[in-house]
Amino acid sequence: MRWSKPRPLAPPSGRLSRGRLGPAALAFTASILLASTLLLNSSPEEKRITIYSNAANYSLPVLERNGDEYIGLLEVFEPLGSVTAKTNGPHWKFRYYDIDSDFTAGKTRARIRGSDYDLPASFLLENGRGLVPLSCLGTLMPRILGGPVTFNQNSRRLFVGNVAVHFTAQVSKTTPPKLVMNFTAPVNPMIATEPGKLRMAFNHEALVAPGSQALTFDSKVIPDATFRENNGAAELVVAATVPLIASFANNGRTIIIEPVPQAVAPTPTASVPRPPPTASIGPSGISAPASIRRYFAVVDPSHGGDERGASLTGQLAEKDVTLAFARVLRQELNIRGIPTLLLRDGDSTLSLDQRASLTNSARPAIYICIHVASQGNGVRVYTALVPTQAENNGPFLSWDAAQTTFQLLSRTAGNGLVAELHSKQIAARSLIAPLRPLNNITTAALALEIAPPSSDVAQLDSPAYQQSVAAAVAAGVADVRSQLEAAR
Amino acid sequence: MIPRHLIIAVAILLAITLGMSLYVWRMRGRVDRIEVSTIDTQPVAPPVAGASEQVTLYVAYDDAGVLRPKSVRIPLPVGRQERAAEILRALLPIYEDQFSPHPLAPGSEIRDVYLVDPGLAVIDLNAAFADNHRSGVLVEELTIVSLVQTLSANIPGITRVKILVEGRDRDTLAGHADLSNFYDVPAVTQAVAQLQNAQ
């Protein structure tokens, strides 16, 4: 079971006035806070080491014994090849392929490949499990593997052979500026945003620092980024004066970081609602409430890259039509004063989890996922089929049922779109579907399945048809803007 | 002048080469046919013997995008699990028919149904069912809700359904409908009601 962001726990401040809280209640609250602090301090983060190799990237727990850090030797080598271990009294015989090693419990001297090797602390034997001091891995492993190993003991990251992933980072001179990061191998970091920062945690990638751990850019919007390594993971923190959003390209080898789309001035027509005034940016230039209130849409052209989607005709793949339609929809939404971000603006592969994670961290007012089908006609507007027995755990929502609290909002938006499509003489139905990532999205979430207007599937690629559907959908989104904003 | 015995030897060798080529050519065609036939297109379960009973199948119709109930009499075994499998298998002749309202690929099969208390049913489809299924949100959804609704309507007590393909987890049926999660029967019933209302 995966979990999403915690629900807000506290009621809106201001509902409780301090005068109503008696001294007993204050003392009780203080004691709870004190106990929580002590509890949090007494349960430190588990120490881990991450090993990167051509065979596998894996993370292992680090054990504390006699004030030193230890690691199970069998677990270290198991993913790398054939290993066996045998206990004979105090002796622990370890074999990696045909390389024999002999360790003795309580002793610092071991024999590896027939020659002596001194450990920095005693070898430990616990129920047949051989433990070696962590600090020796940098010299012990090359002896057994017969190849180079790089061990960064402070960050507990160990690289077997030439597996490091390097990257370059450059801010473009465009408006708004974009930070383009190119990696030497595909990456899939966990991305989180907070006021003034975008964090990318690389838990499984052998990412190494460029020349300097602090990167500075010639940009006032994205002035710098910092590379950190700690407890078996690498982290890149991008600082900015505005809220940022990240998107992937080049099959995961490129990450583009740019400001969340700003509200643009709407076309001055009577039927289109004007965007609300955005909150003023404080002295620090960063305002979380402003970013939360900012009204914009995320449009997700489904499939892409290796995943072609449905074959609509011999030459026409679903992934190409979804992208073409998404671009038209972005244009139509922009015309109506709704800034829009496309999750992919090229032929790149994105997993469903990546799509949901990128959307949730951007906090849009609405998420619209585009699909195209050759069966039927008109447009089908879907909301998520969410399990009714979702296993929520306290303040945390089940990842698979994260949409639960937004279902009503999604249906309101869906009904608005269907009504607008009907008014433009386009056949439309409102349905519920088991379609990821709708159920993972924490805002109003819709999926559109666009079918041809008649039995002619080639019409799906027609700019005129795409334009008419996109205009109706954008008008529908504009119509429900007040409901979506009220919910935010 | 080429000696006569050499001419005869070369002729024999050419004849043998030609014969071997023809033989290899025929064997290659035969291997192709064998490989094709190993794709699971045959029924995997034996015919069922048992008293005929009336069951309600929920049949998908692509044109209207709805499920319609259909009463049929089929022989059903005694065991609850075997009955569940046979009821779902009764849908397949309808979907594989030439004039099917919701065509499934030839060779689509329900490998097994497992009932795990309390209230969980696991439907195991064969590879041909999923690999050759048409791709699209609605067509895939219709297949899934037809299976889940038919099962829950005829086997009391089923509250959740999980769909596997060849005994393994799979992300989607054919690129759209989610197979990674469990299906709650009440949620599926709600989706079916929406399908019927929206036609």
C-alpha cells in the first residue's frame, strides 16, 4: 500500500479563541507537544548504505555494534553474484564465485585470496551472519571483486565499477527561464515542492556531484541549486523565487524545471470569467498561499515514447493524436485566461506514477488527461473509479484512493464539460472508469476519450475537429472555474 | 573432356542438395504452423457436466456503450468456485461470435476463478484475452465490468474482484483499464449504473 500526502489535520485557525482555553488545556497541549518532540528525537532515521553496480542498485541497513557501524557481508555481495557462506566454530568461510575468504569472530585479521587482510574493527558473527565494519568496504570489496570500488563513507554510497550518473544543468535565457538538466542515464527522482524550493531525491540512481556541490545560475528566478548526499541517497535542491514545476523529456534523461504557469490576462469577452487577483509576493519573493491559490490546468497527453497507445489506423498512433489535441487544448485554455501546463510536450515516456506525482506537486485547479479511441463517436468524459473500501490510515490517504475527497468536484467539472460539448452539438457522455492515474490525483481530475465524429477514424487527426472539441472543453473548464476556485 | 563418373557424382550431389532444400523448406513451414498453434487459442477447461441452471449474464454492447442482462441456462457444477468459472466462461461464446456486440479476440479464455474468503474473487485470464484485446478506455472498461457484474450477480458474497493474466499481475488490460488494483463490487455497480444512465 502506498500513501499520499497527509490530510490537513488542524481546523482553520481563528475558530478557537485563546480566551476559551483554560490553563489546564494549555498545560495538556504543552505536555503533548513535549512528548511528541521527545518521541521524534528518540527515533532517529534508520542508517542505510546504497550500493550501485551494473548488476543492481540496492540499499541495505547499517547496524550499530560496539559504537561502530557494521554491515552483513553476505547481503553486500549477494546481488553482485554467486555467494556462499559457512560457519565452522568461530570461523566464517565466505565464497564469492571462486574467491575464498576466511573471517574469525572477534578477530580483526582475515584471509582473502590467500593473503592477510586487517579489518579496522573485530569481525562479528551473529547467528551465522558475518558482520564487517562498514568503513572497510572501500578496501575489502576491491580485493574480493578484483575491480575498482568508490566508497563515500560520509554519505554511505558505494559505486562498484564505472556506474556513476553525471549531469549538467543550465538555465535558458527564455522568458520564463527554464533549468534544463541533462543526465547520462535515465533518472526517476521523487519530486517535492515547498516554498522557494524544488527537491529531487535520487534514491536509486548513482548520481554524483558535478565539479561543485553548489551550482549558481545567471538567473534571478532560479539563482542556484545544491547537490547533497546523505544516508545512501542523493538530493538536488533547486532554489527559486517563484513556485517551480518539473517535467521529464528525452526518455527520462532530461528534467526541465520551470516556473508554474502564471495567470495571464484573459481575453476581454463577457462570457469568460476573469482570473482572481493573485496574492502579493512577500519580501522573500516566495508565498506558498499564492502558489496554492494560483489557478491553472494540467493537461496530460496520454501514452508517449515507447508506449504507443491504441493503433487508430495503420499509421495513426494514439500517442500522437493525444499530443496534438493537448497542444490545441492548451491554446484554447490560454485564450480563456487559464494558464496550462502539458505534462509532456514531446514523444517522451512517463509512467502513470510520474504523471500523478508531477500533477500533485504542481497543485493545479484541474487535471485533464487525454485519450483517443476509434470506437464510438463524440467525447467521453471520465471521472475516477475509486475503491469504496480505501484503506486510509489516520492523516494519510491511500495512494490508490487519493482522488476520493475530490470526486464530487471532478464530477461537477465533468458535468460542466459535457453540458458545454452538448451545447456545441458534440456527442458527449459522462462516465466513471478504472483509469489510472485519475484515482491518484489530488485535485479535480478528468479523462477525455475523444472518438471520431462519425465512423471515419481519420477525422481524429483533423485540425478542424480537434479545434472544435478543444474549444468546447476549454469553454467547459472556464464555466466551472468558480466551483473549482471555491474548492481551493 | 570431363569424366563420366564425375558428371554422375555432381548430378547426384545436386539432386541431394535440391531434395534437402525442399525438405528443409517444408519443415520450416511446419515449425511455423506448430508455433502458431502453441499460442493459447484452445479452450483450457473440459466440458462441464451438471444440472442446467438459469444465470444472468451482463453482456457488453459497444454500439450503445452499455451492459444488458441476458438470462441463459447452462450446466453448472456443484462447487462454488467451479460454478463461478463456468458462469464467466458462458460470456465467451457471445463475445467470440461472428456478430458479437463486443468482440473479443479468438482464443480468449477464463483460465480459472479463485474465491478467497471473505468476499474476494480472483479471475485469471489467459494471455490471448489481454494481449489481443482492443485498446480503448470504454472497450476495456466494458469487458471488465461485464466480468465483475456477471460474477457478483450470480455468486453471492463477492465484494472485491482482482483480475490476473496468466496468473500474474498486470498494469492494464490493453493500455487503459487498470488491472493493478482490486475492483470493489459496489464501485463497479456504480460505474455500471452510470453507463446505463449516460446512454
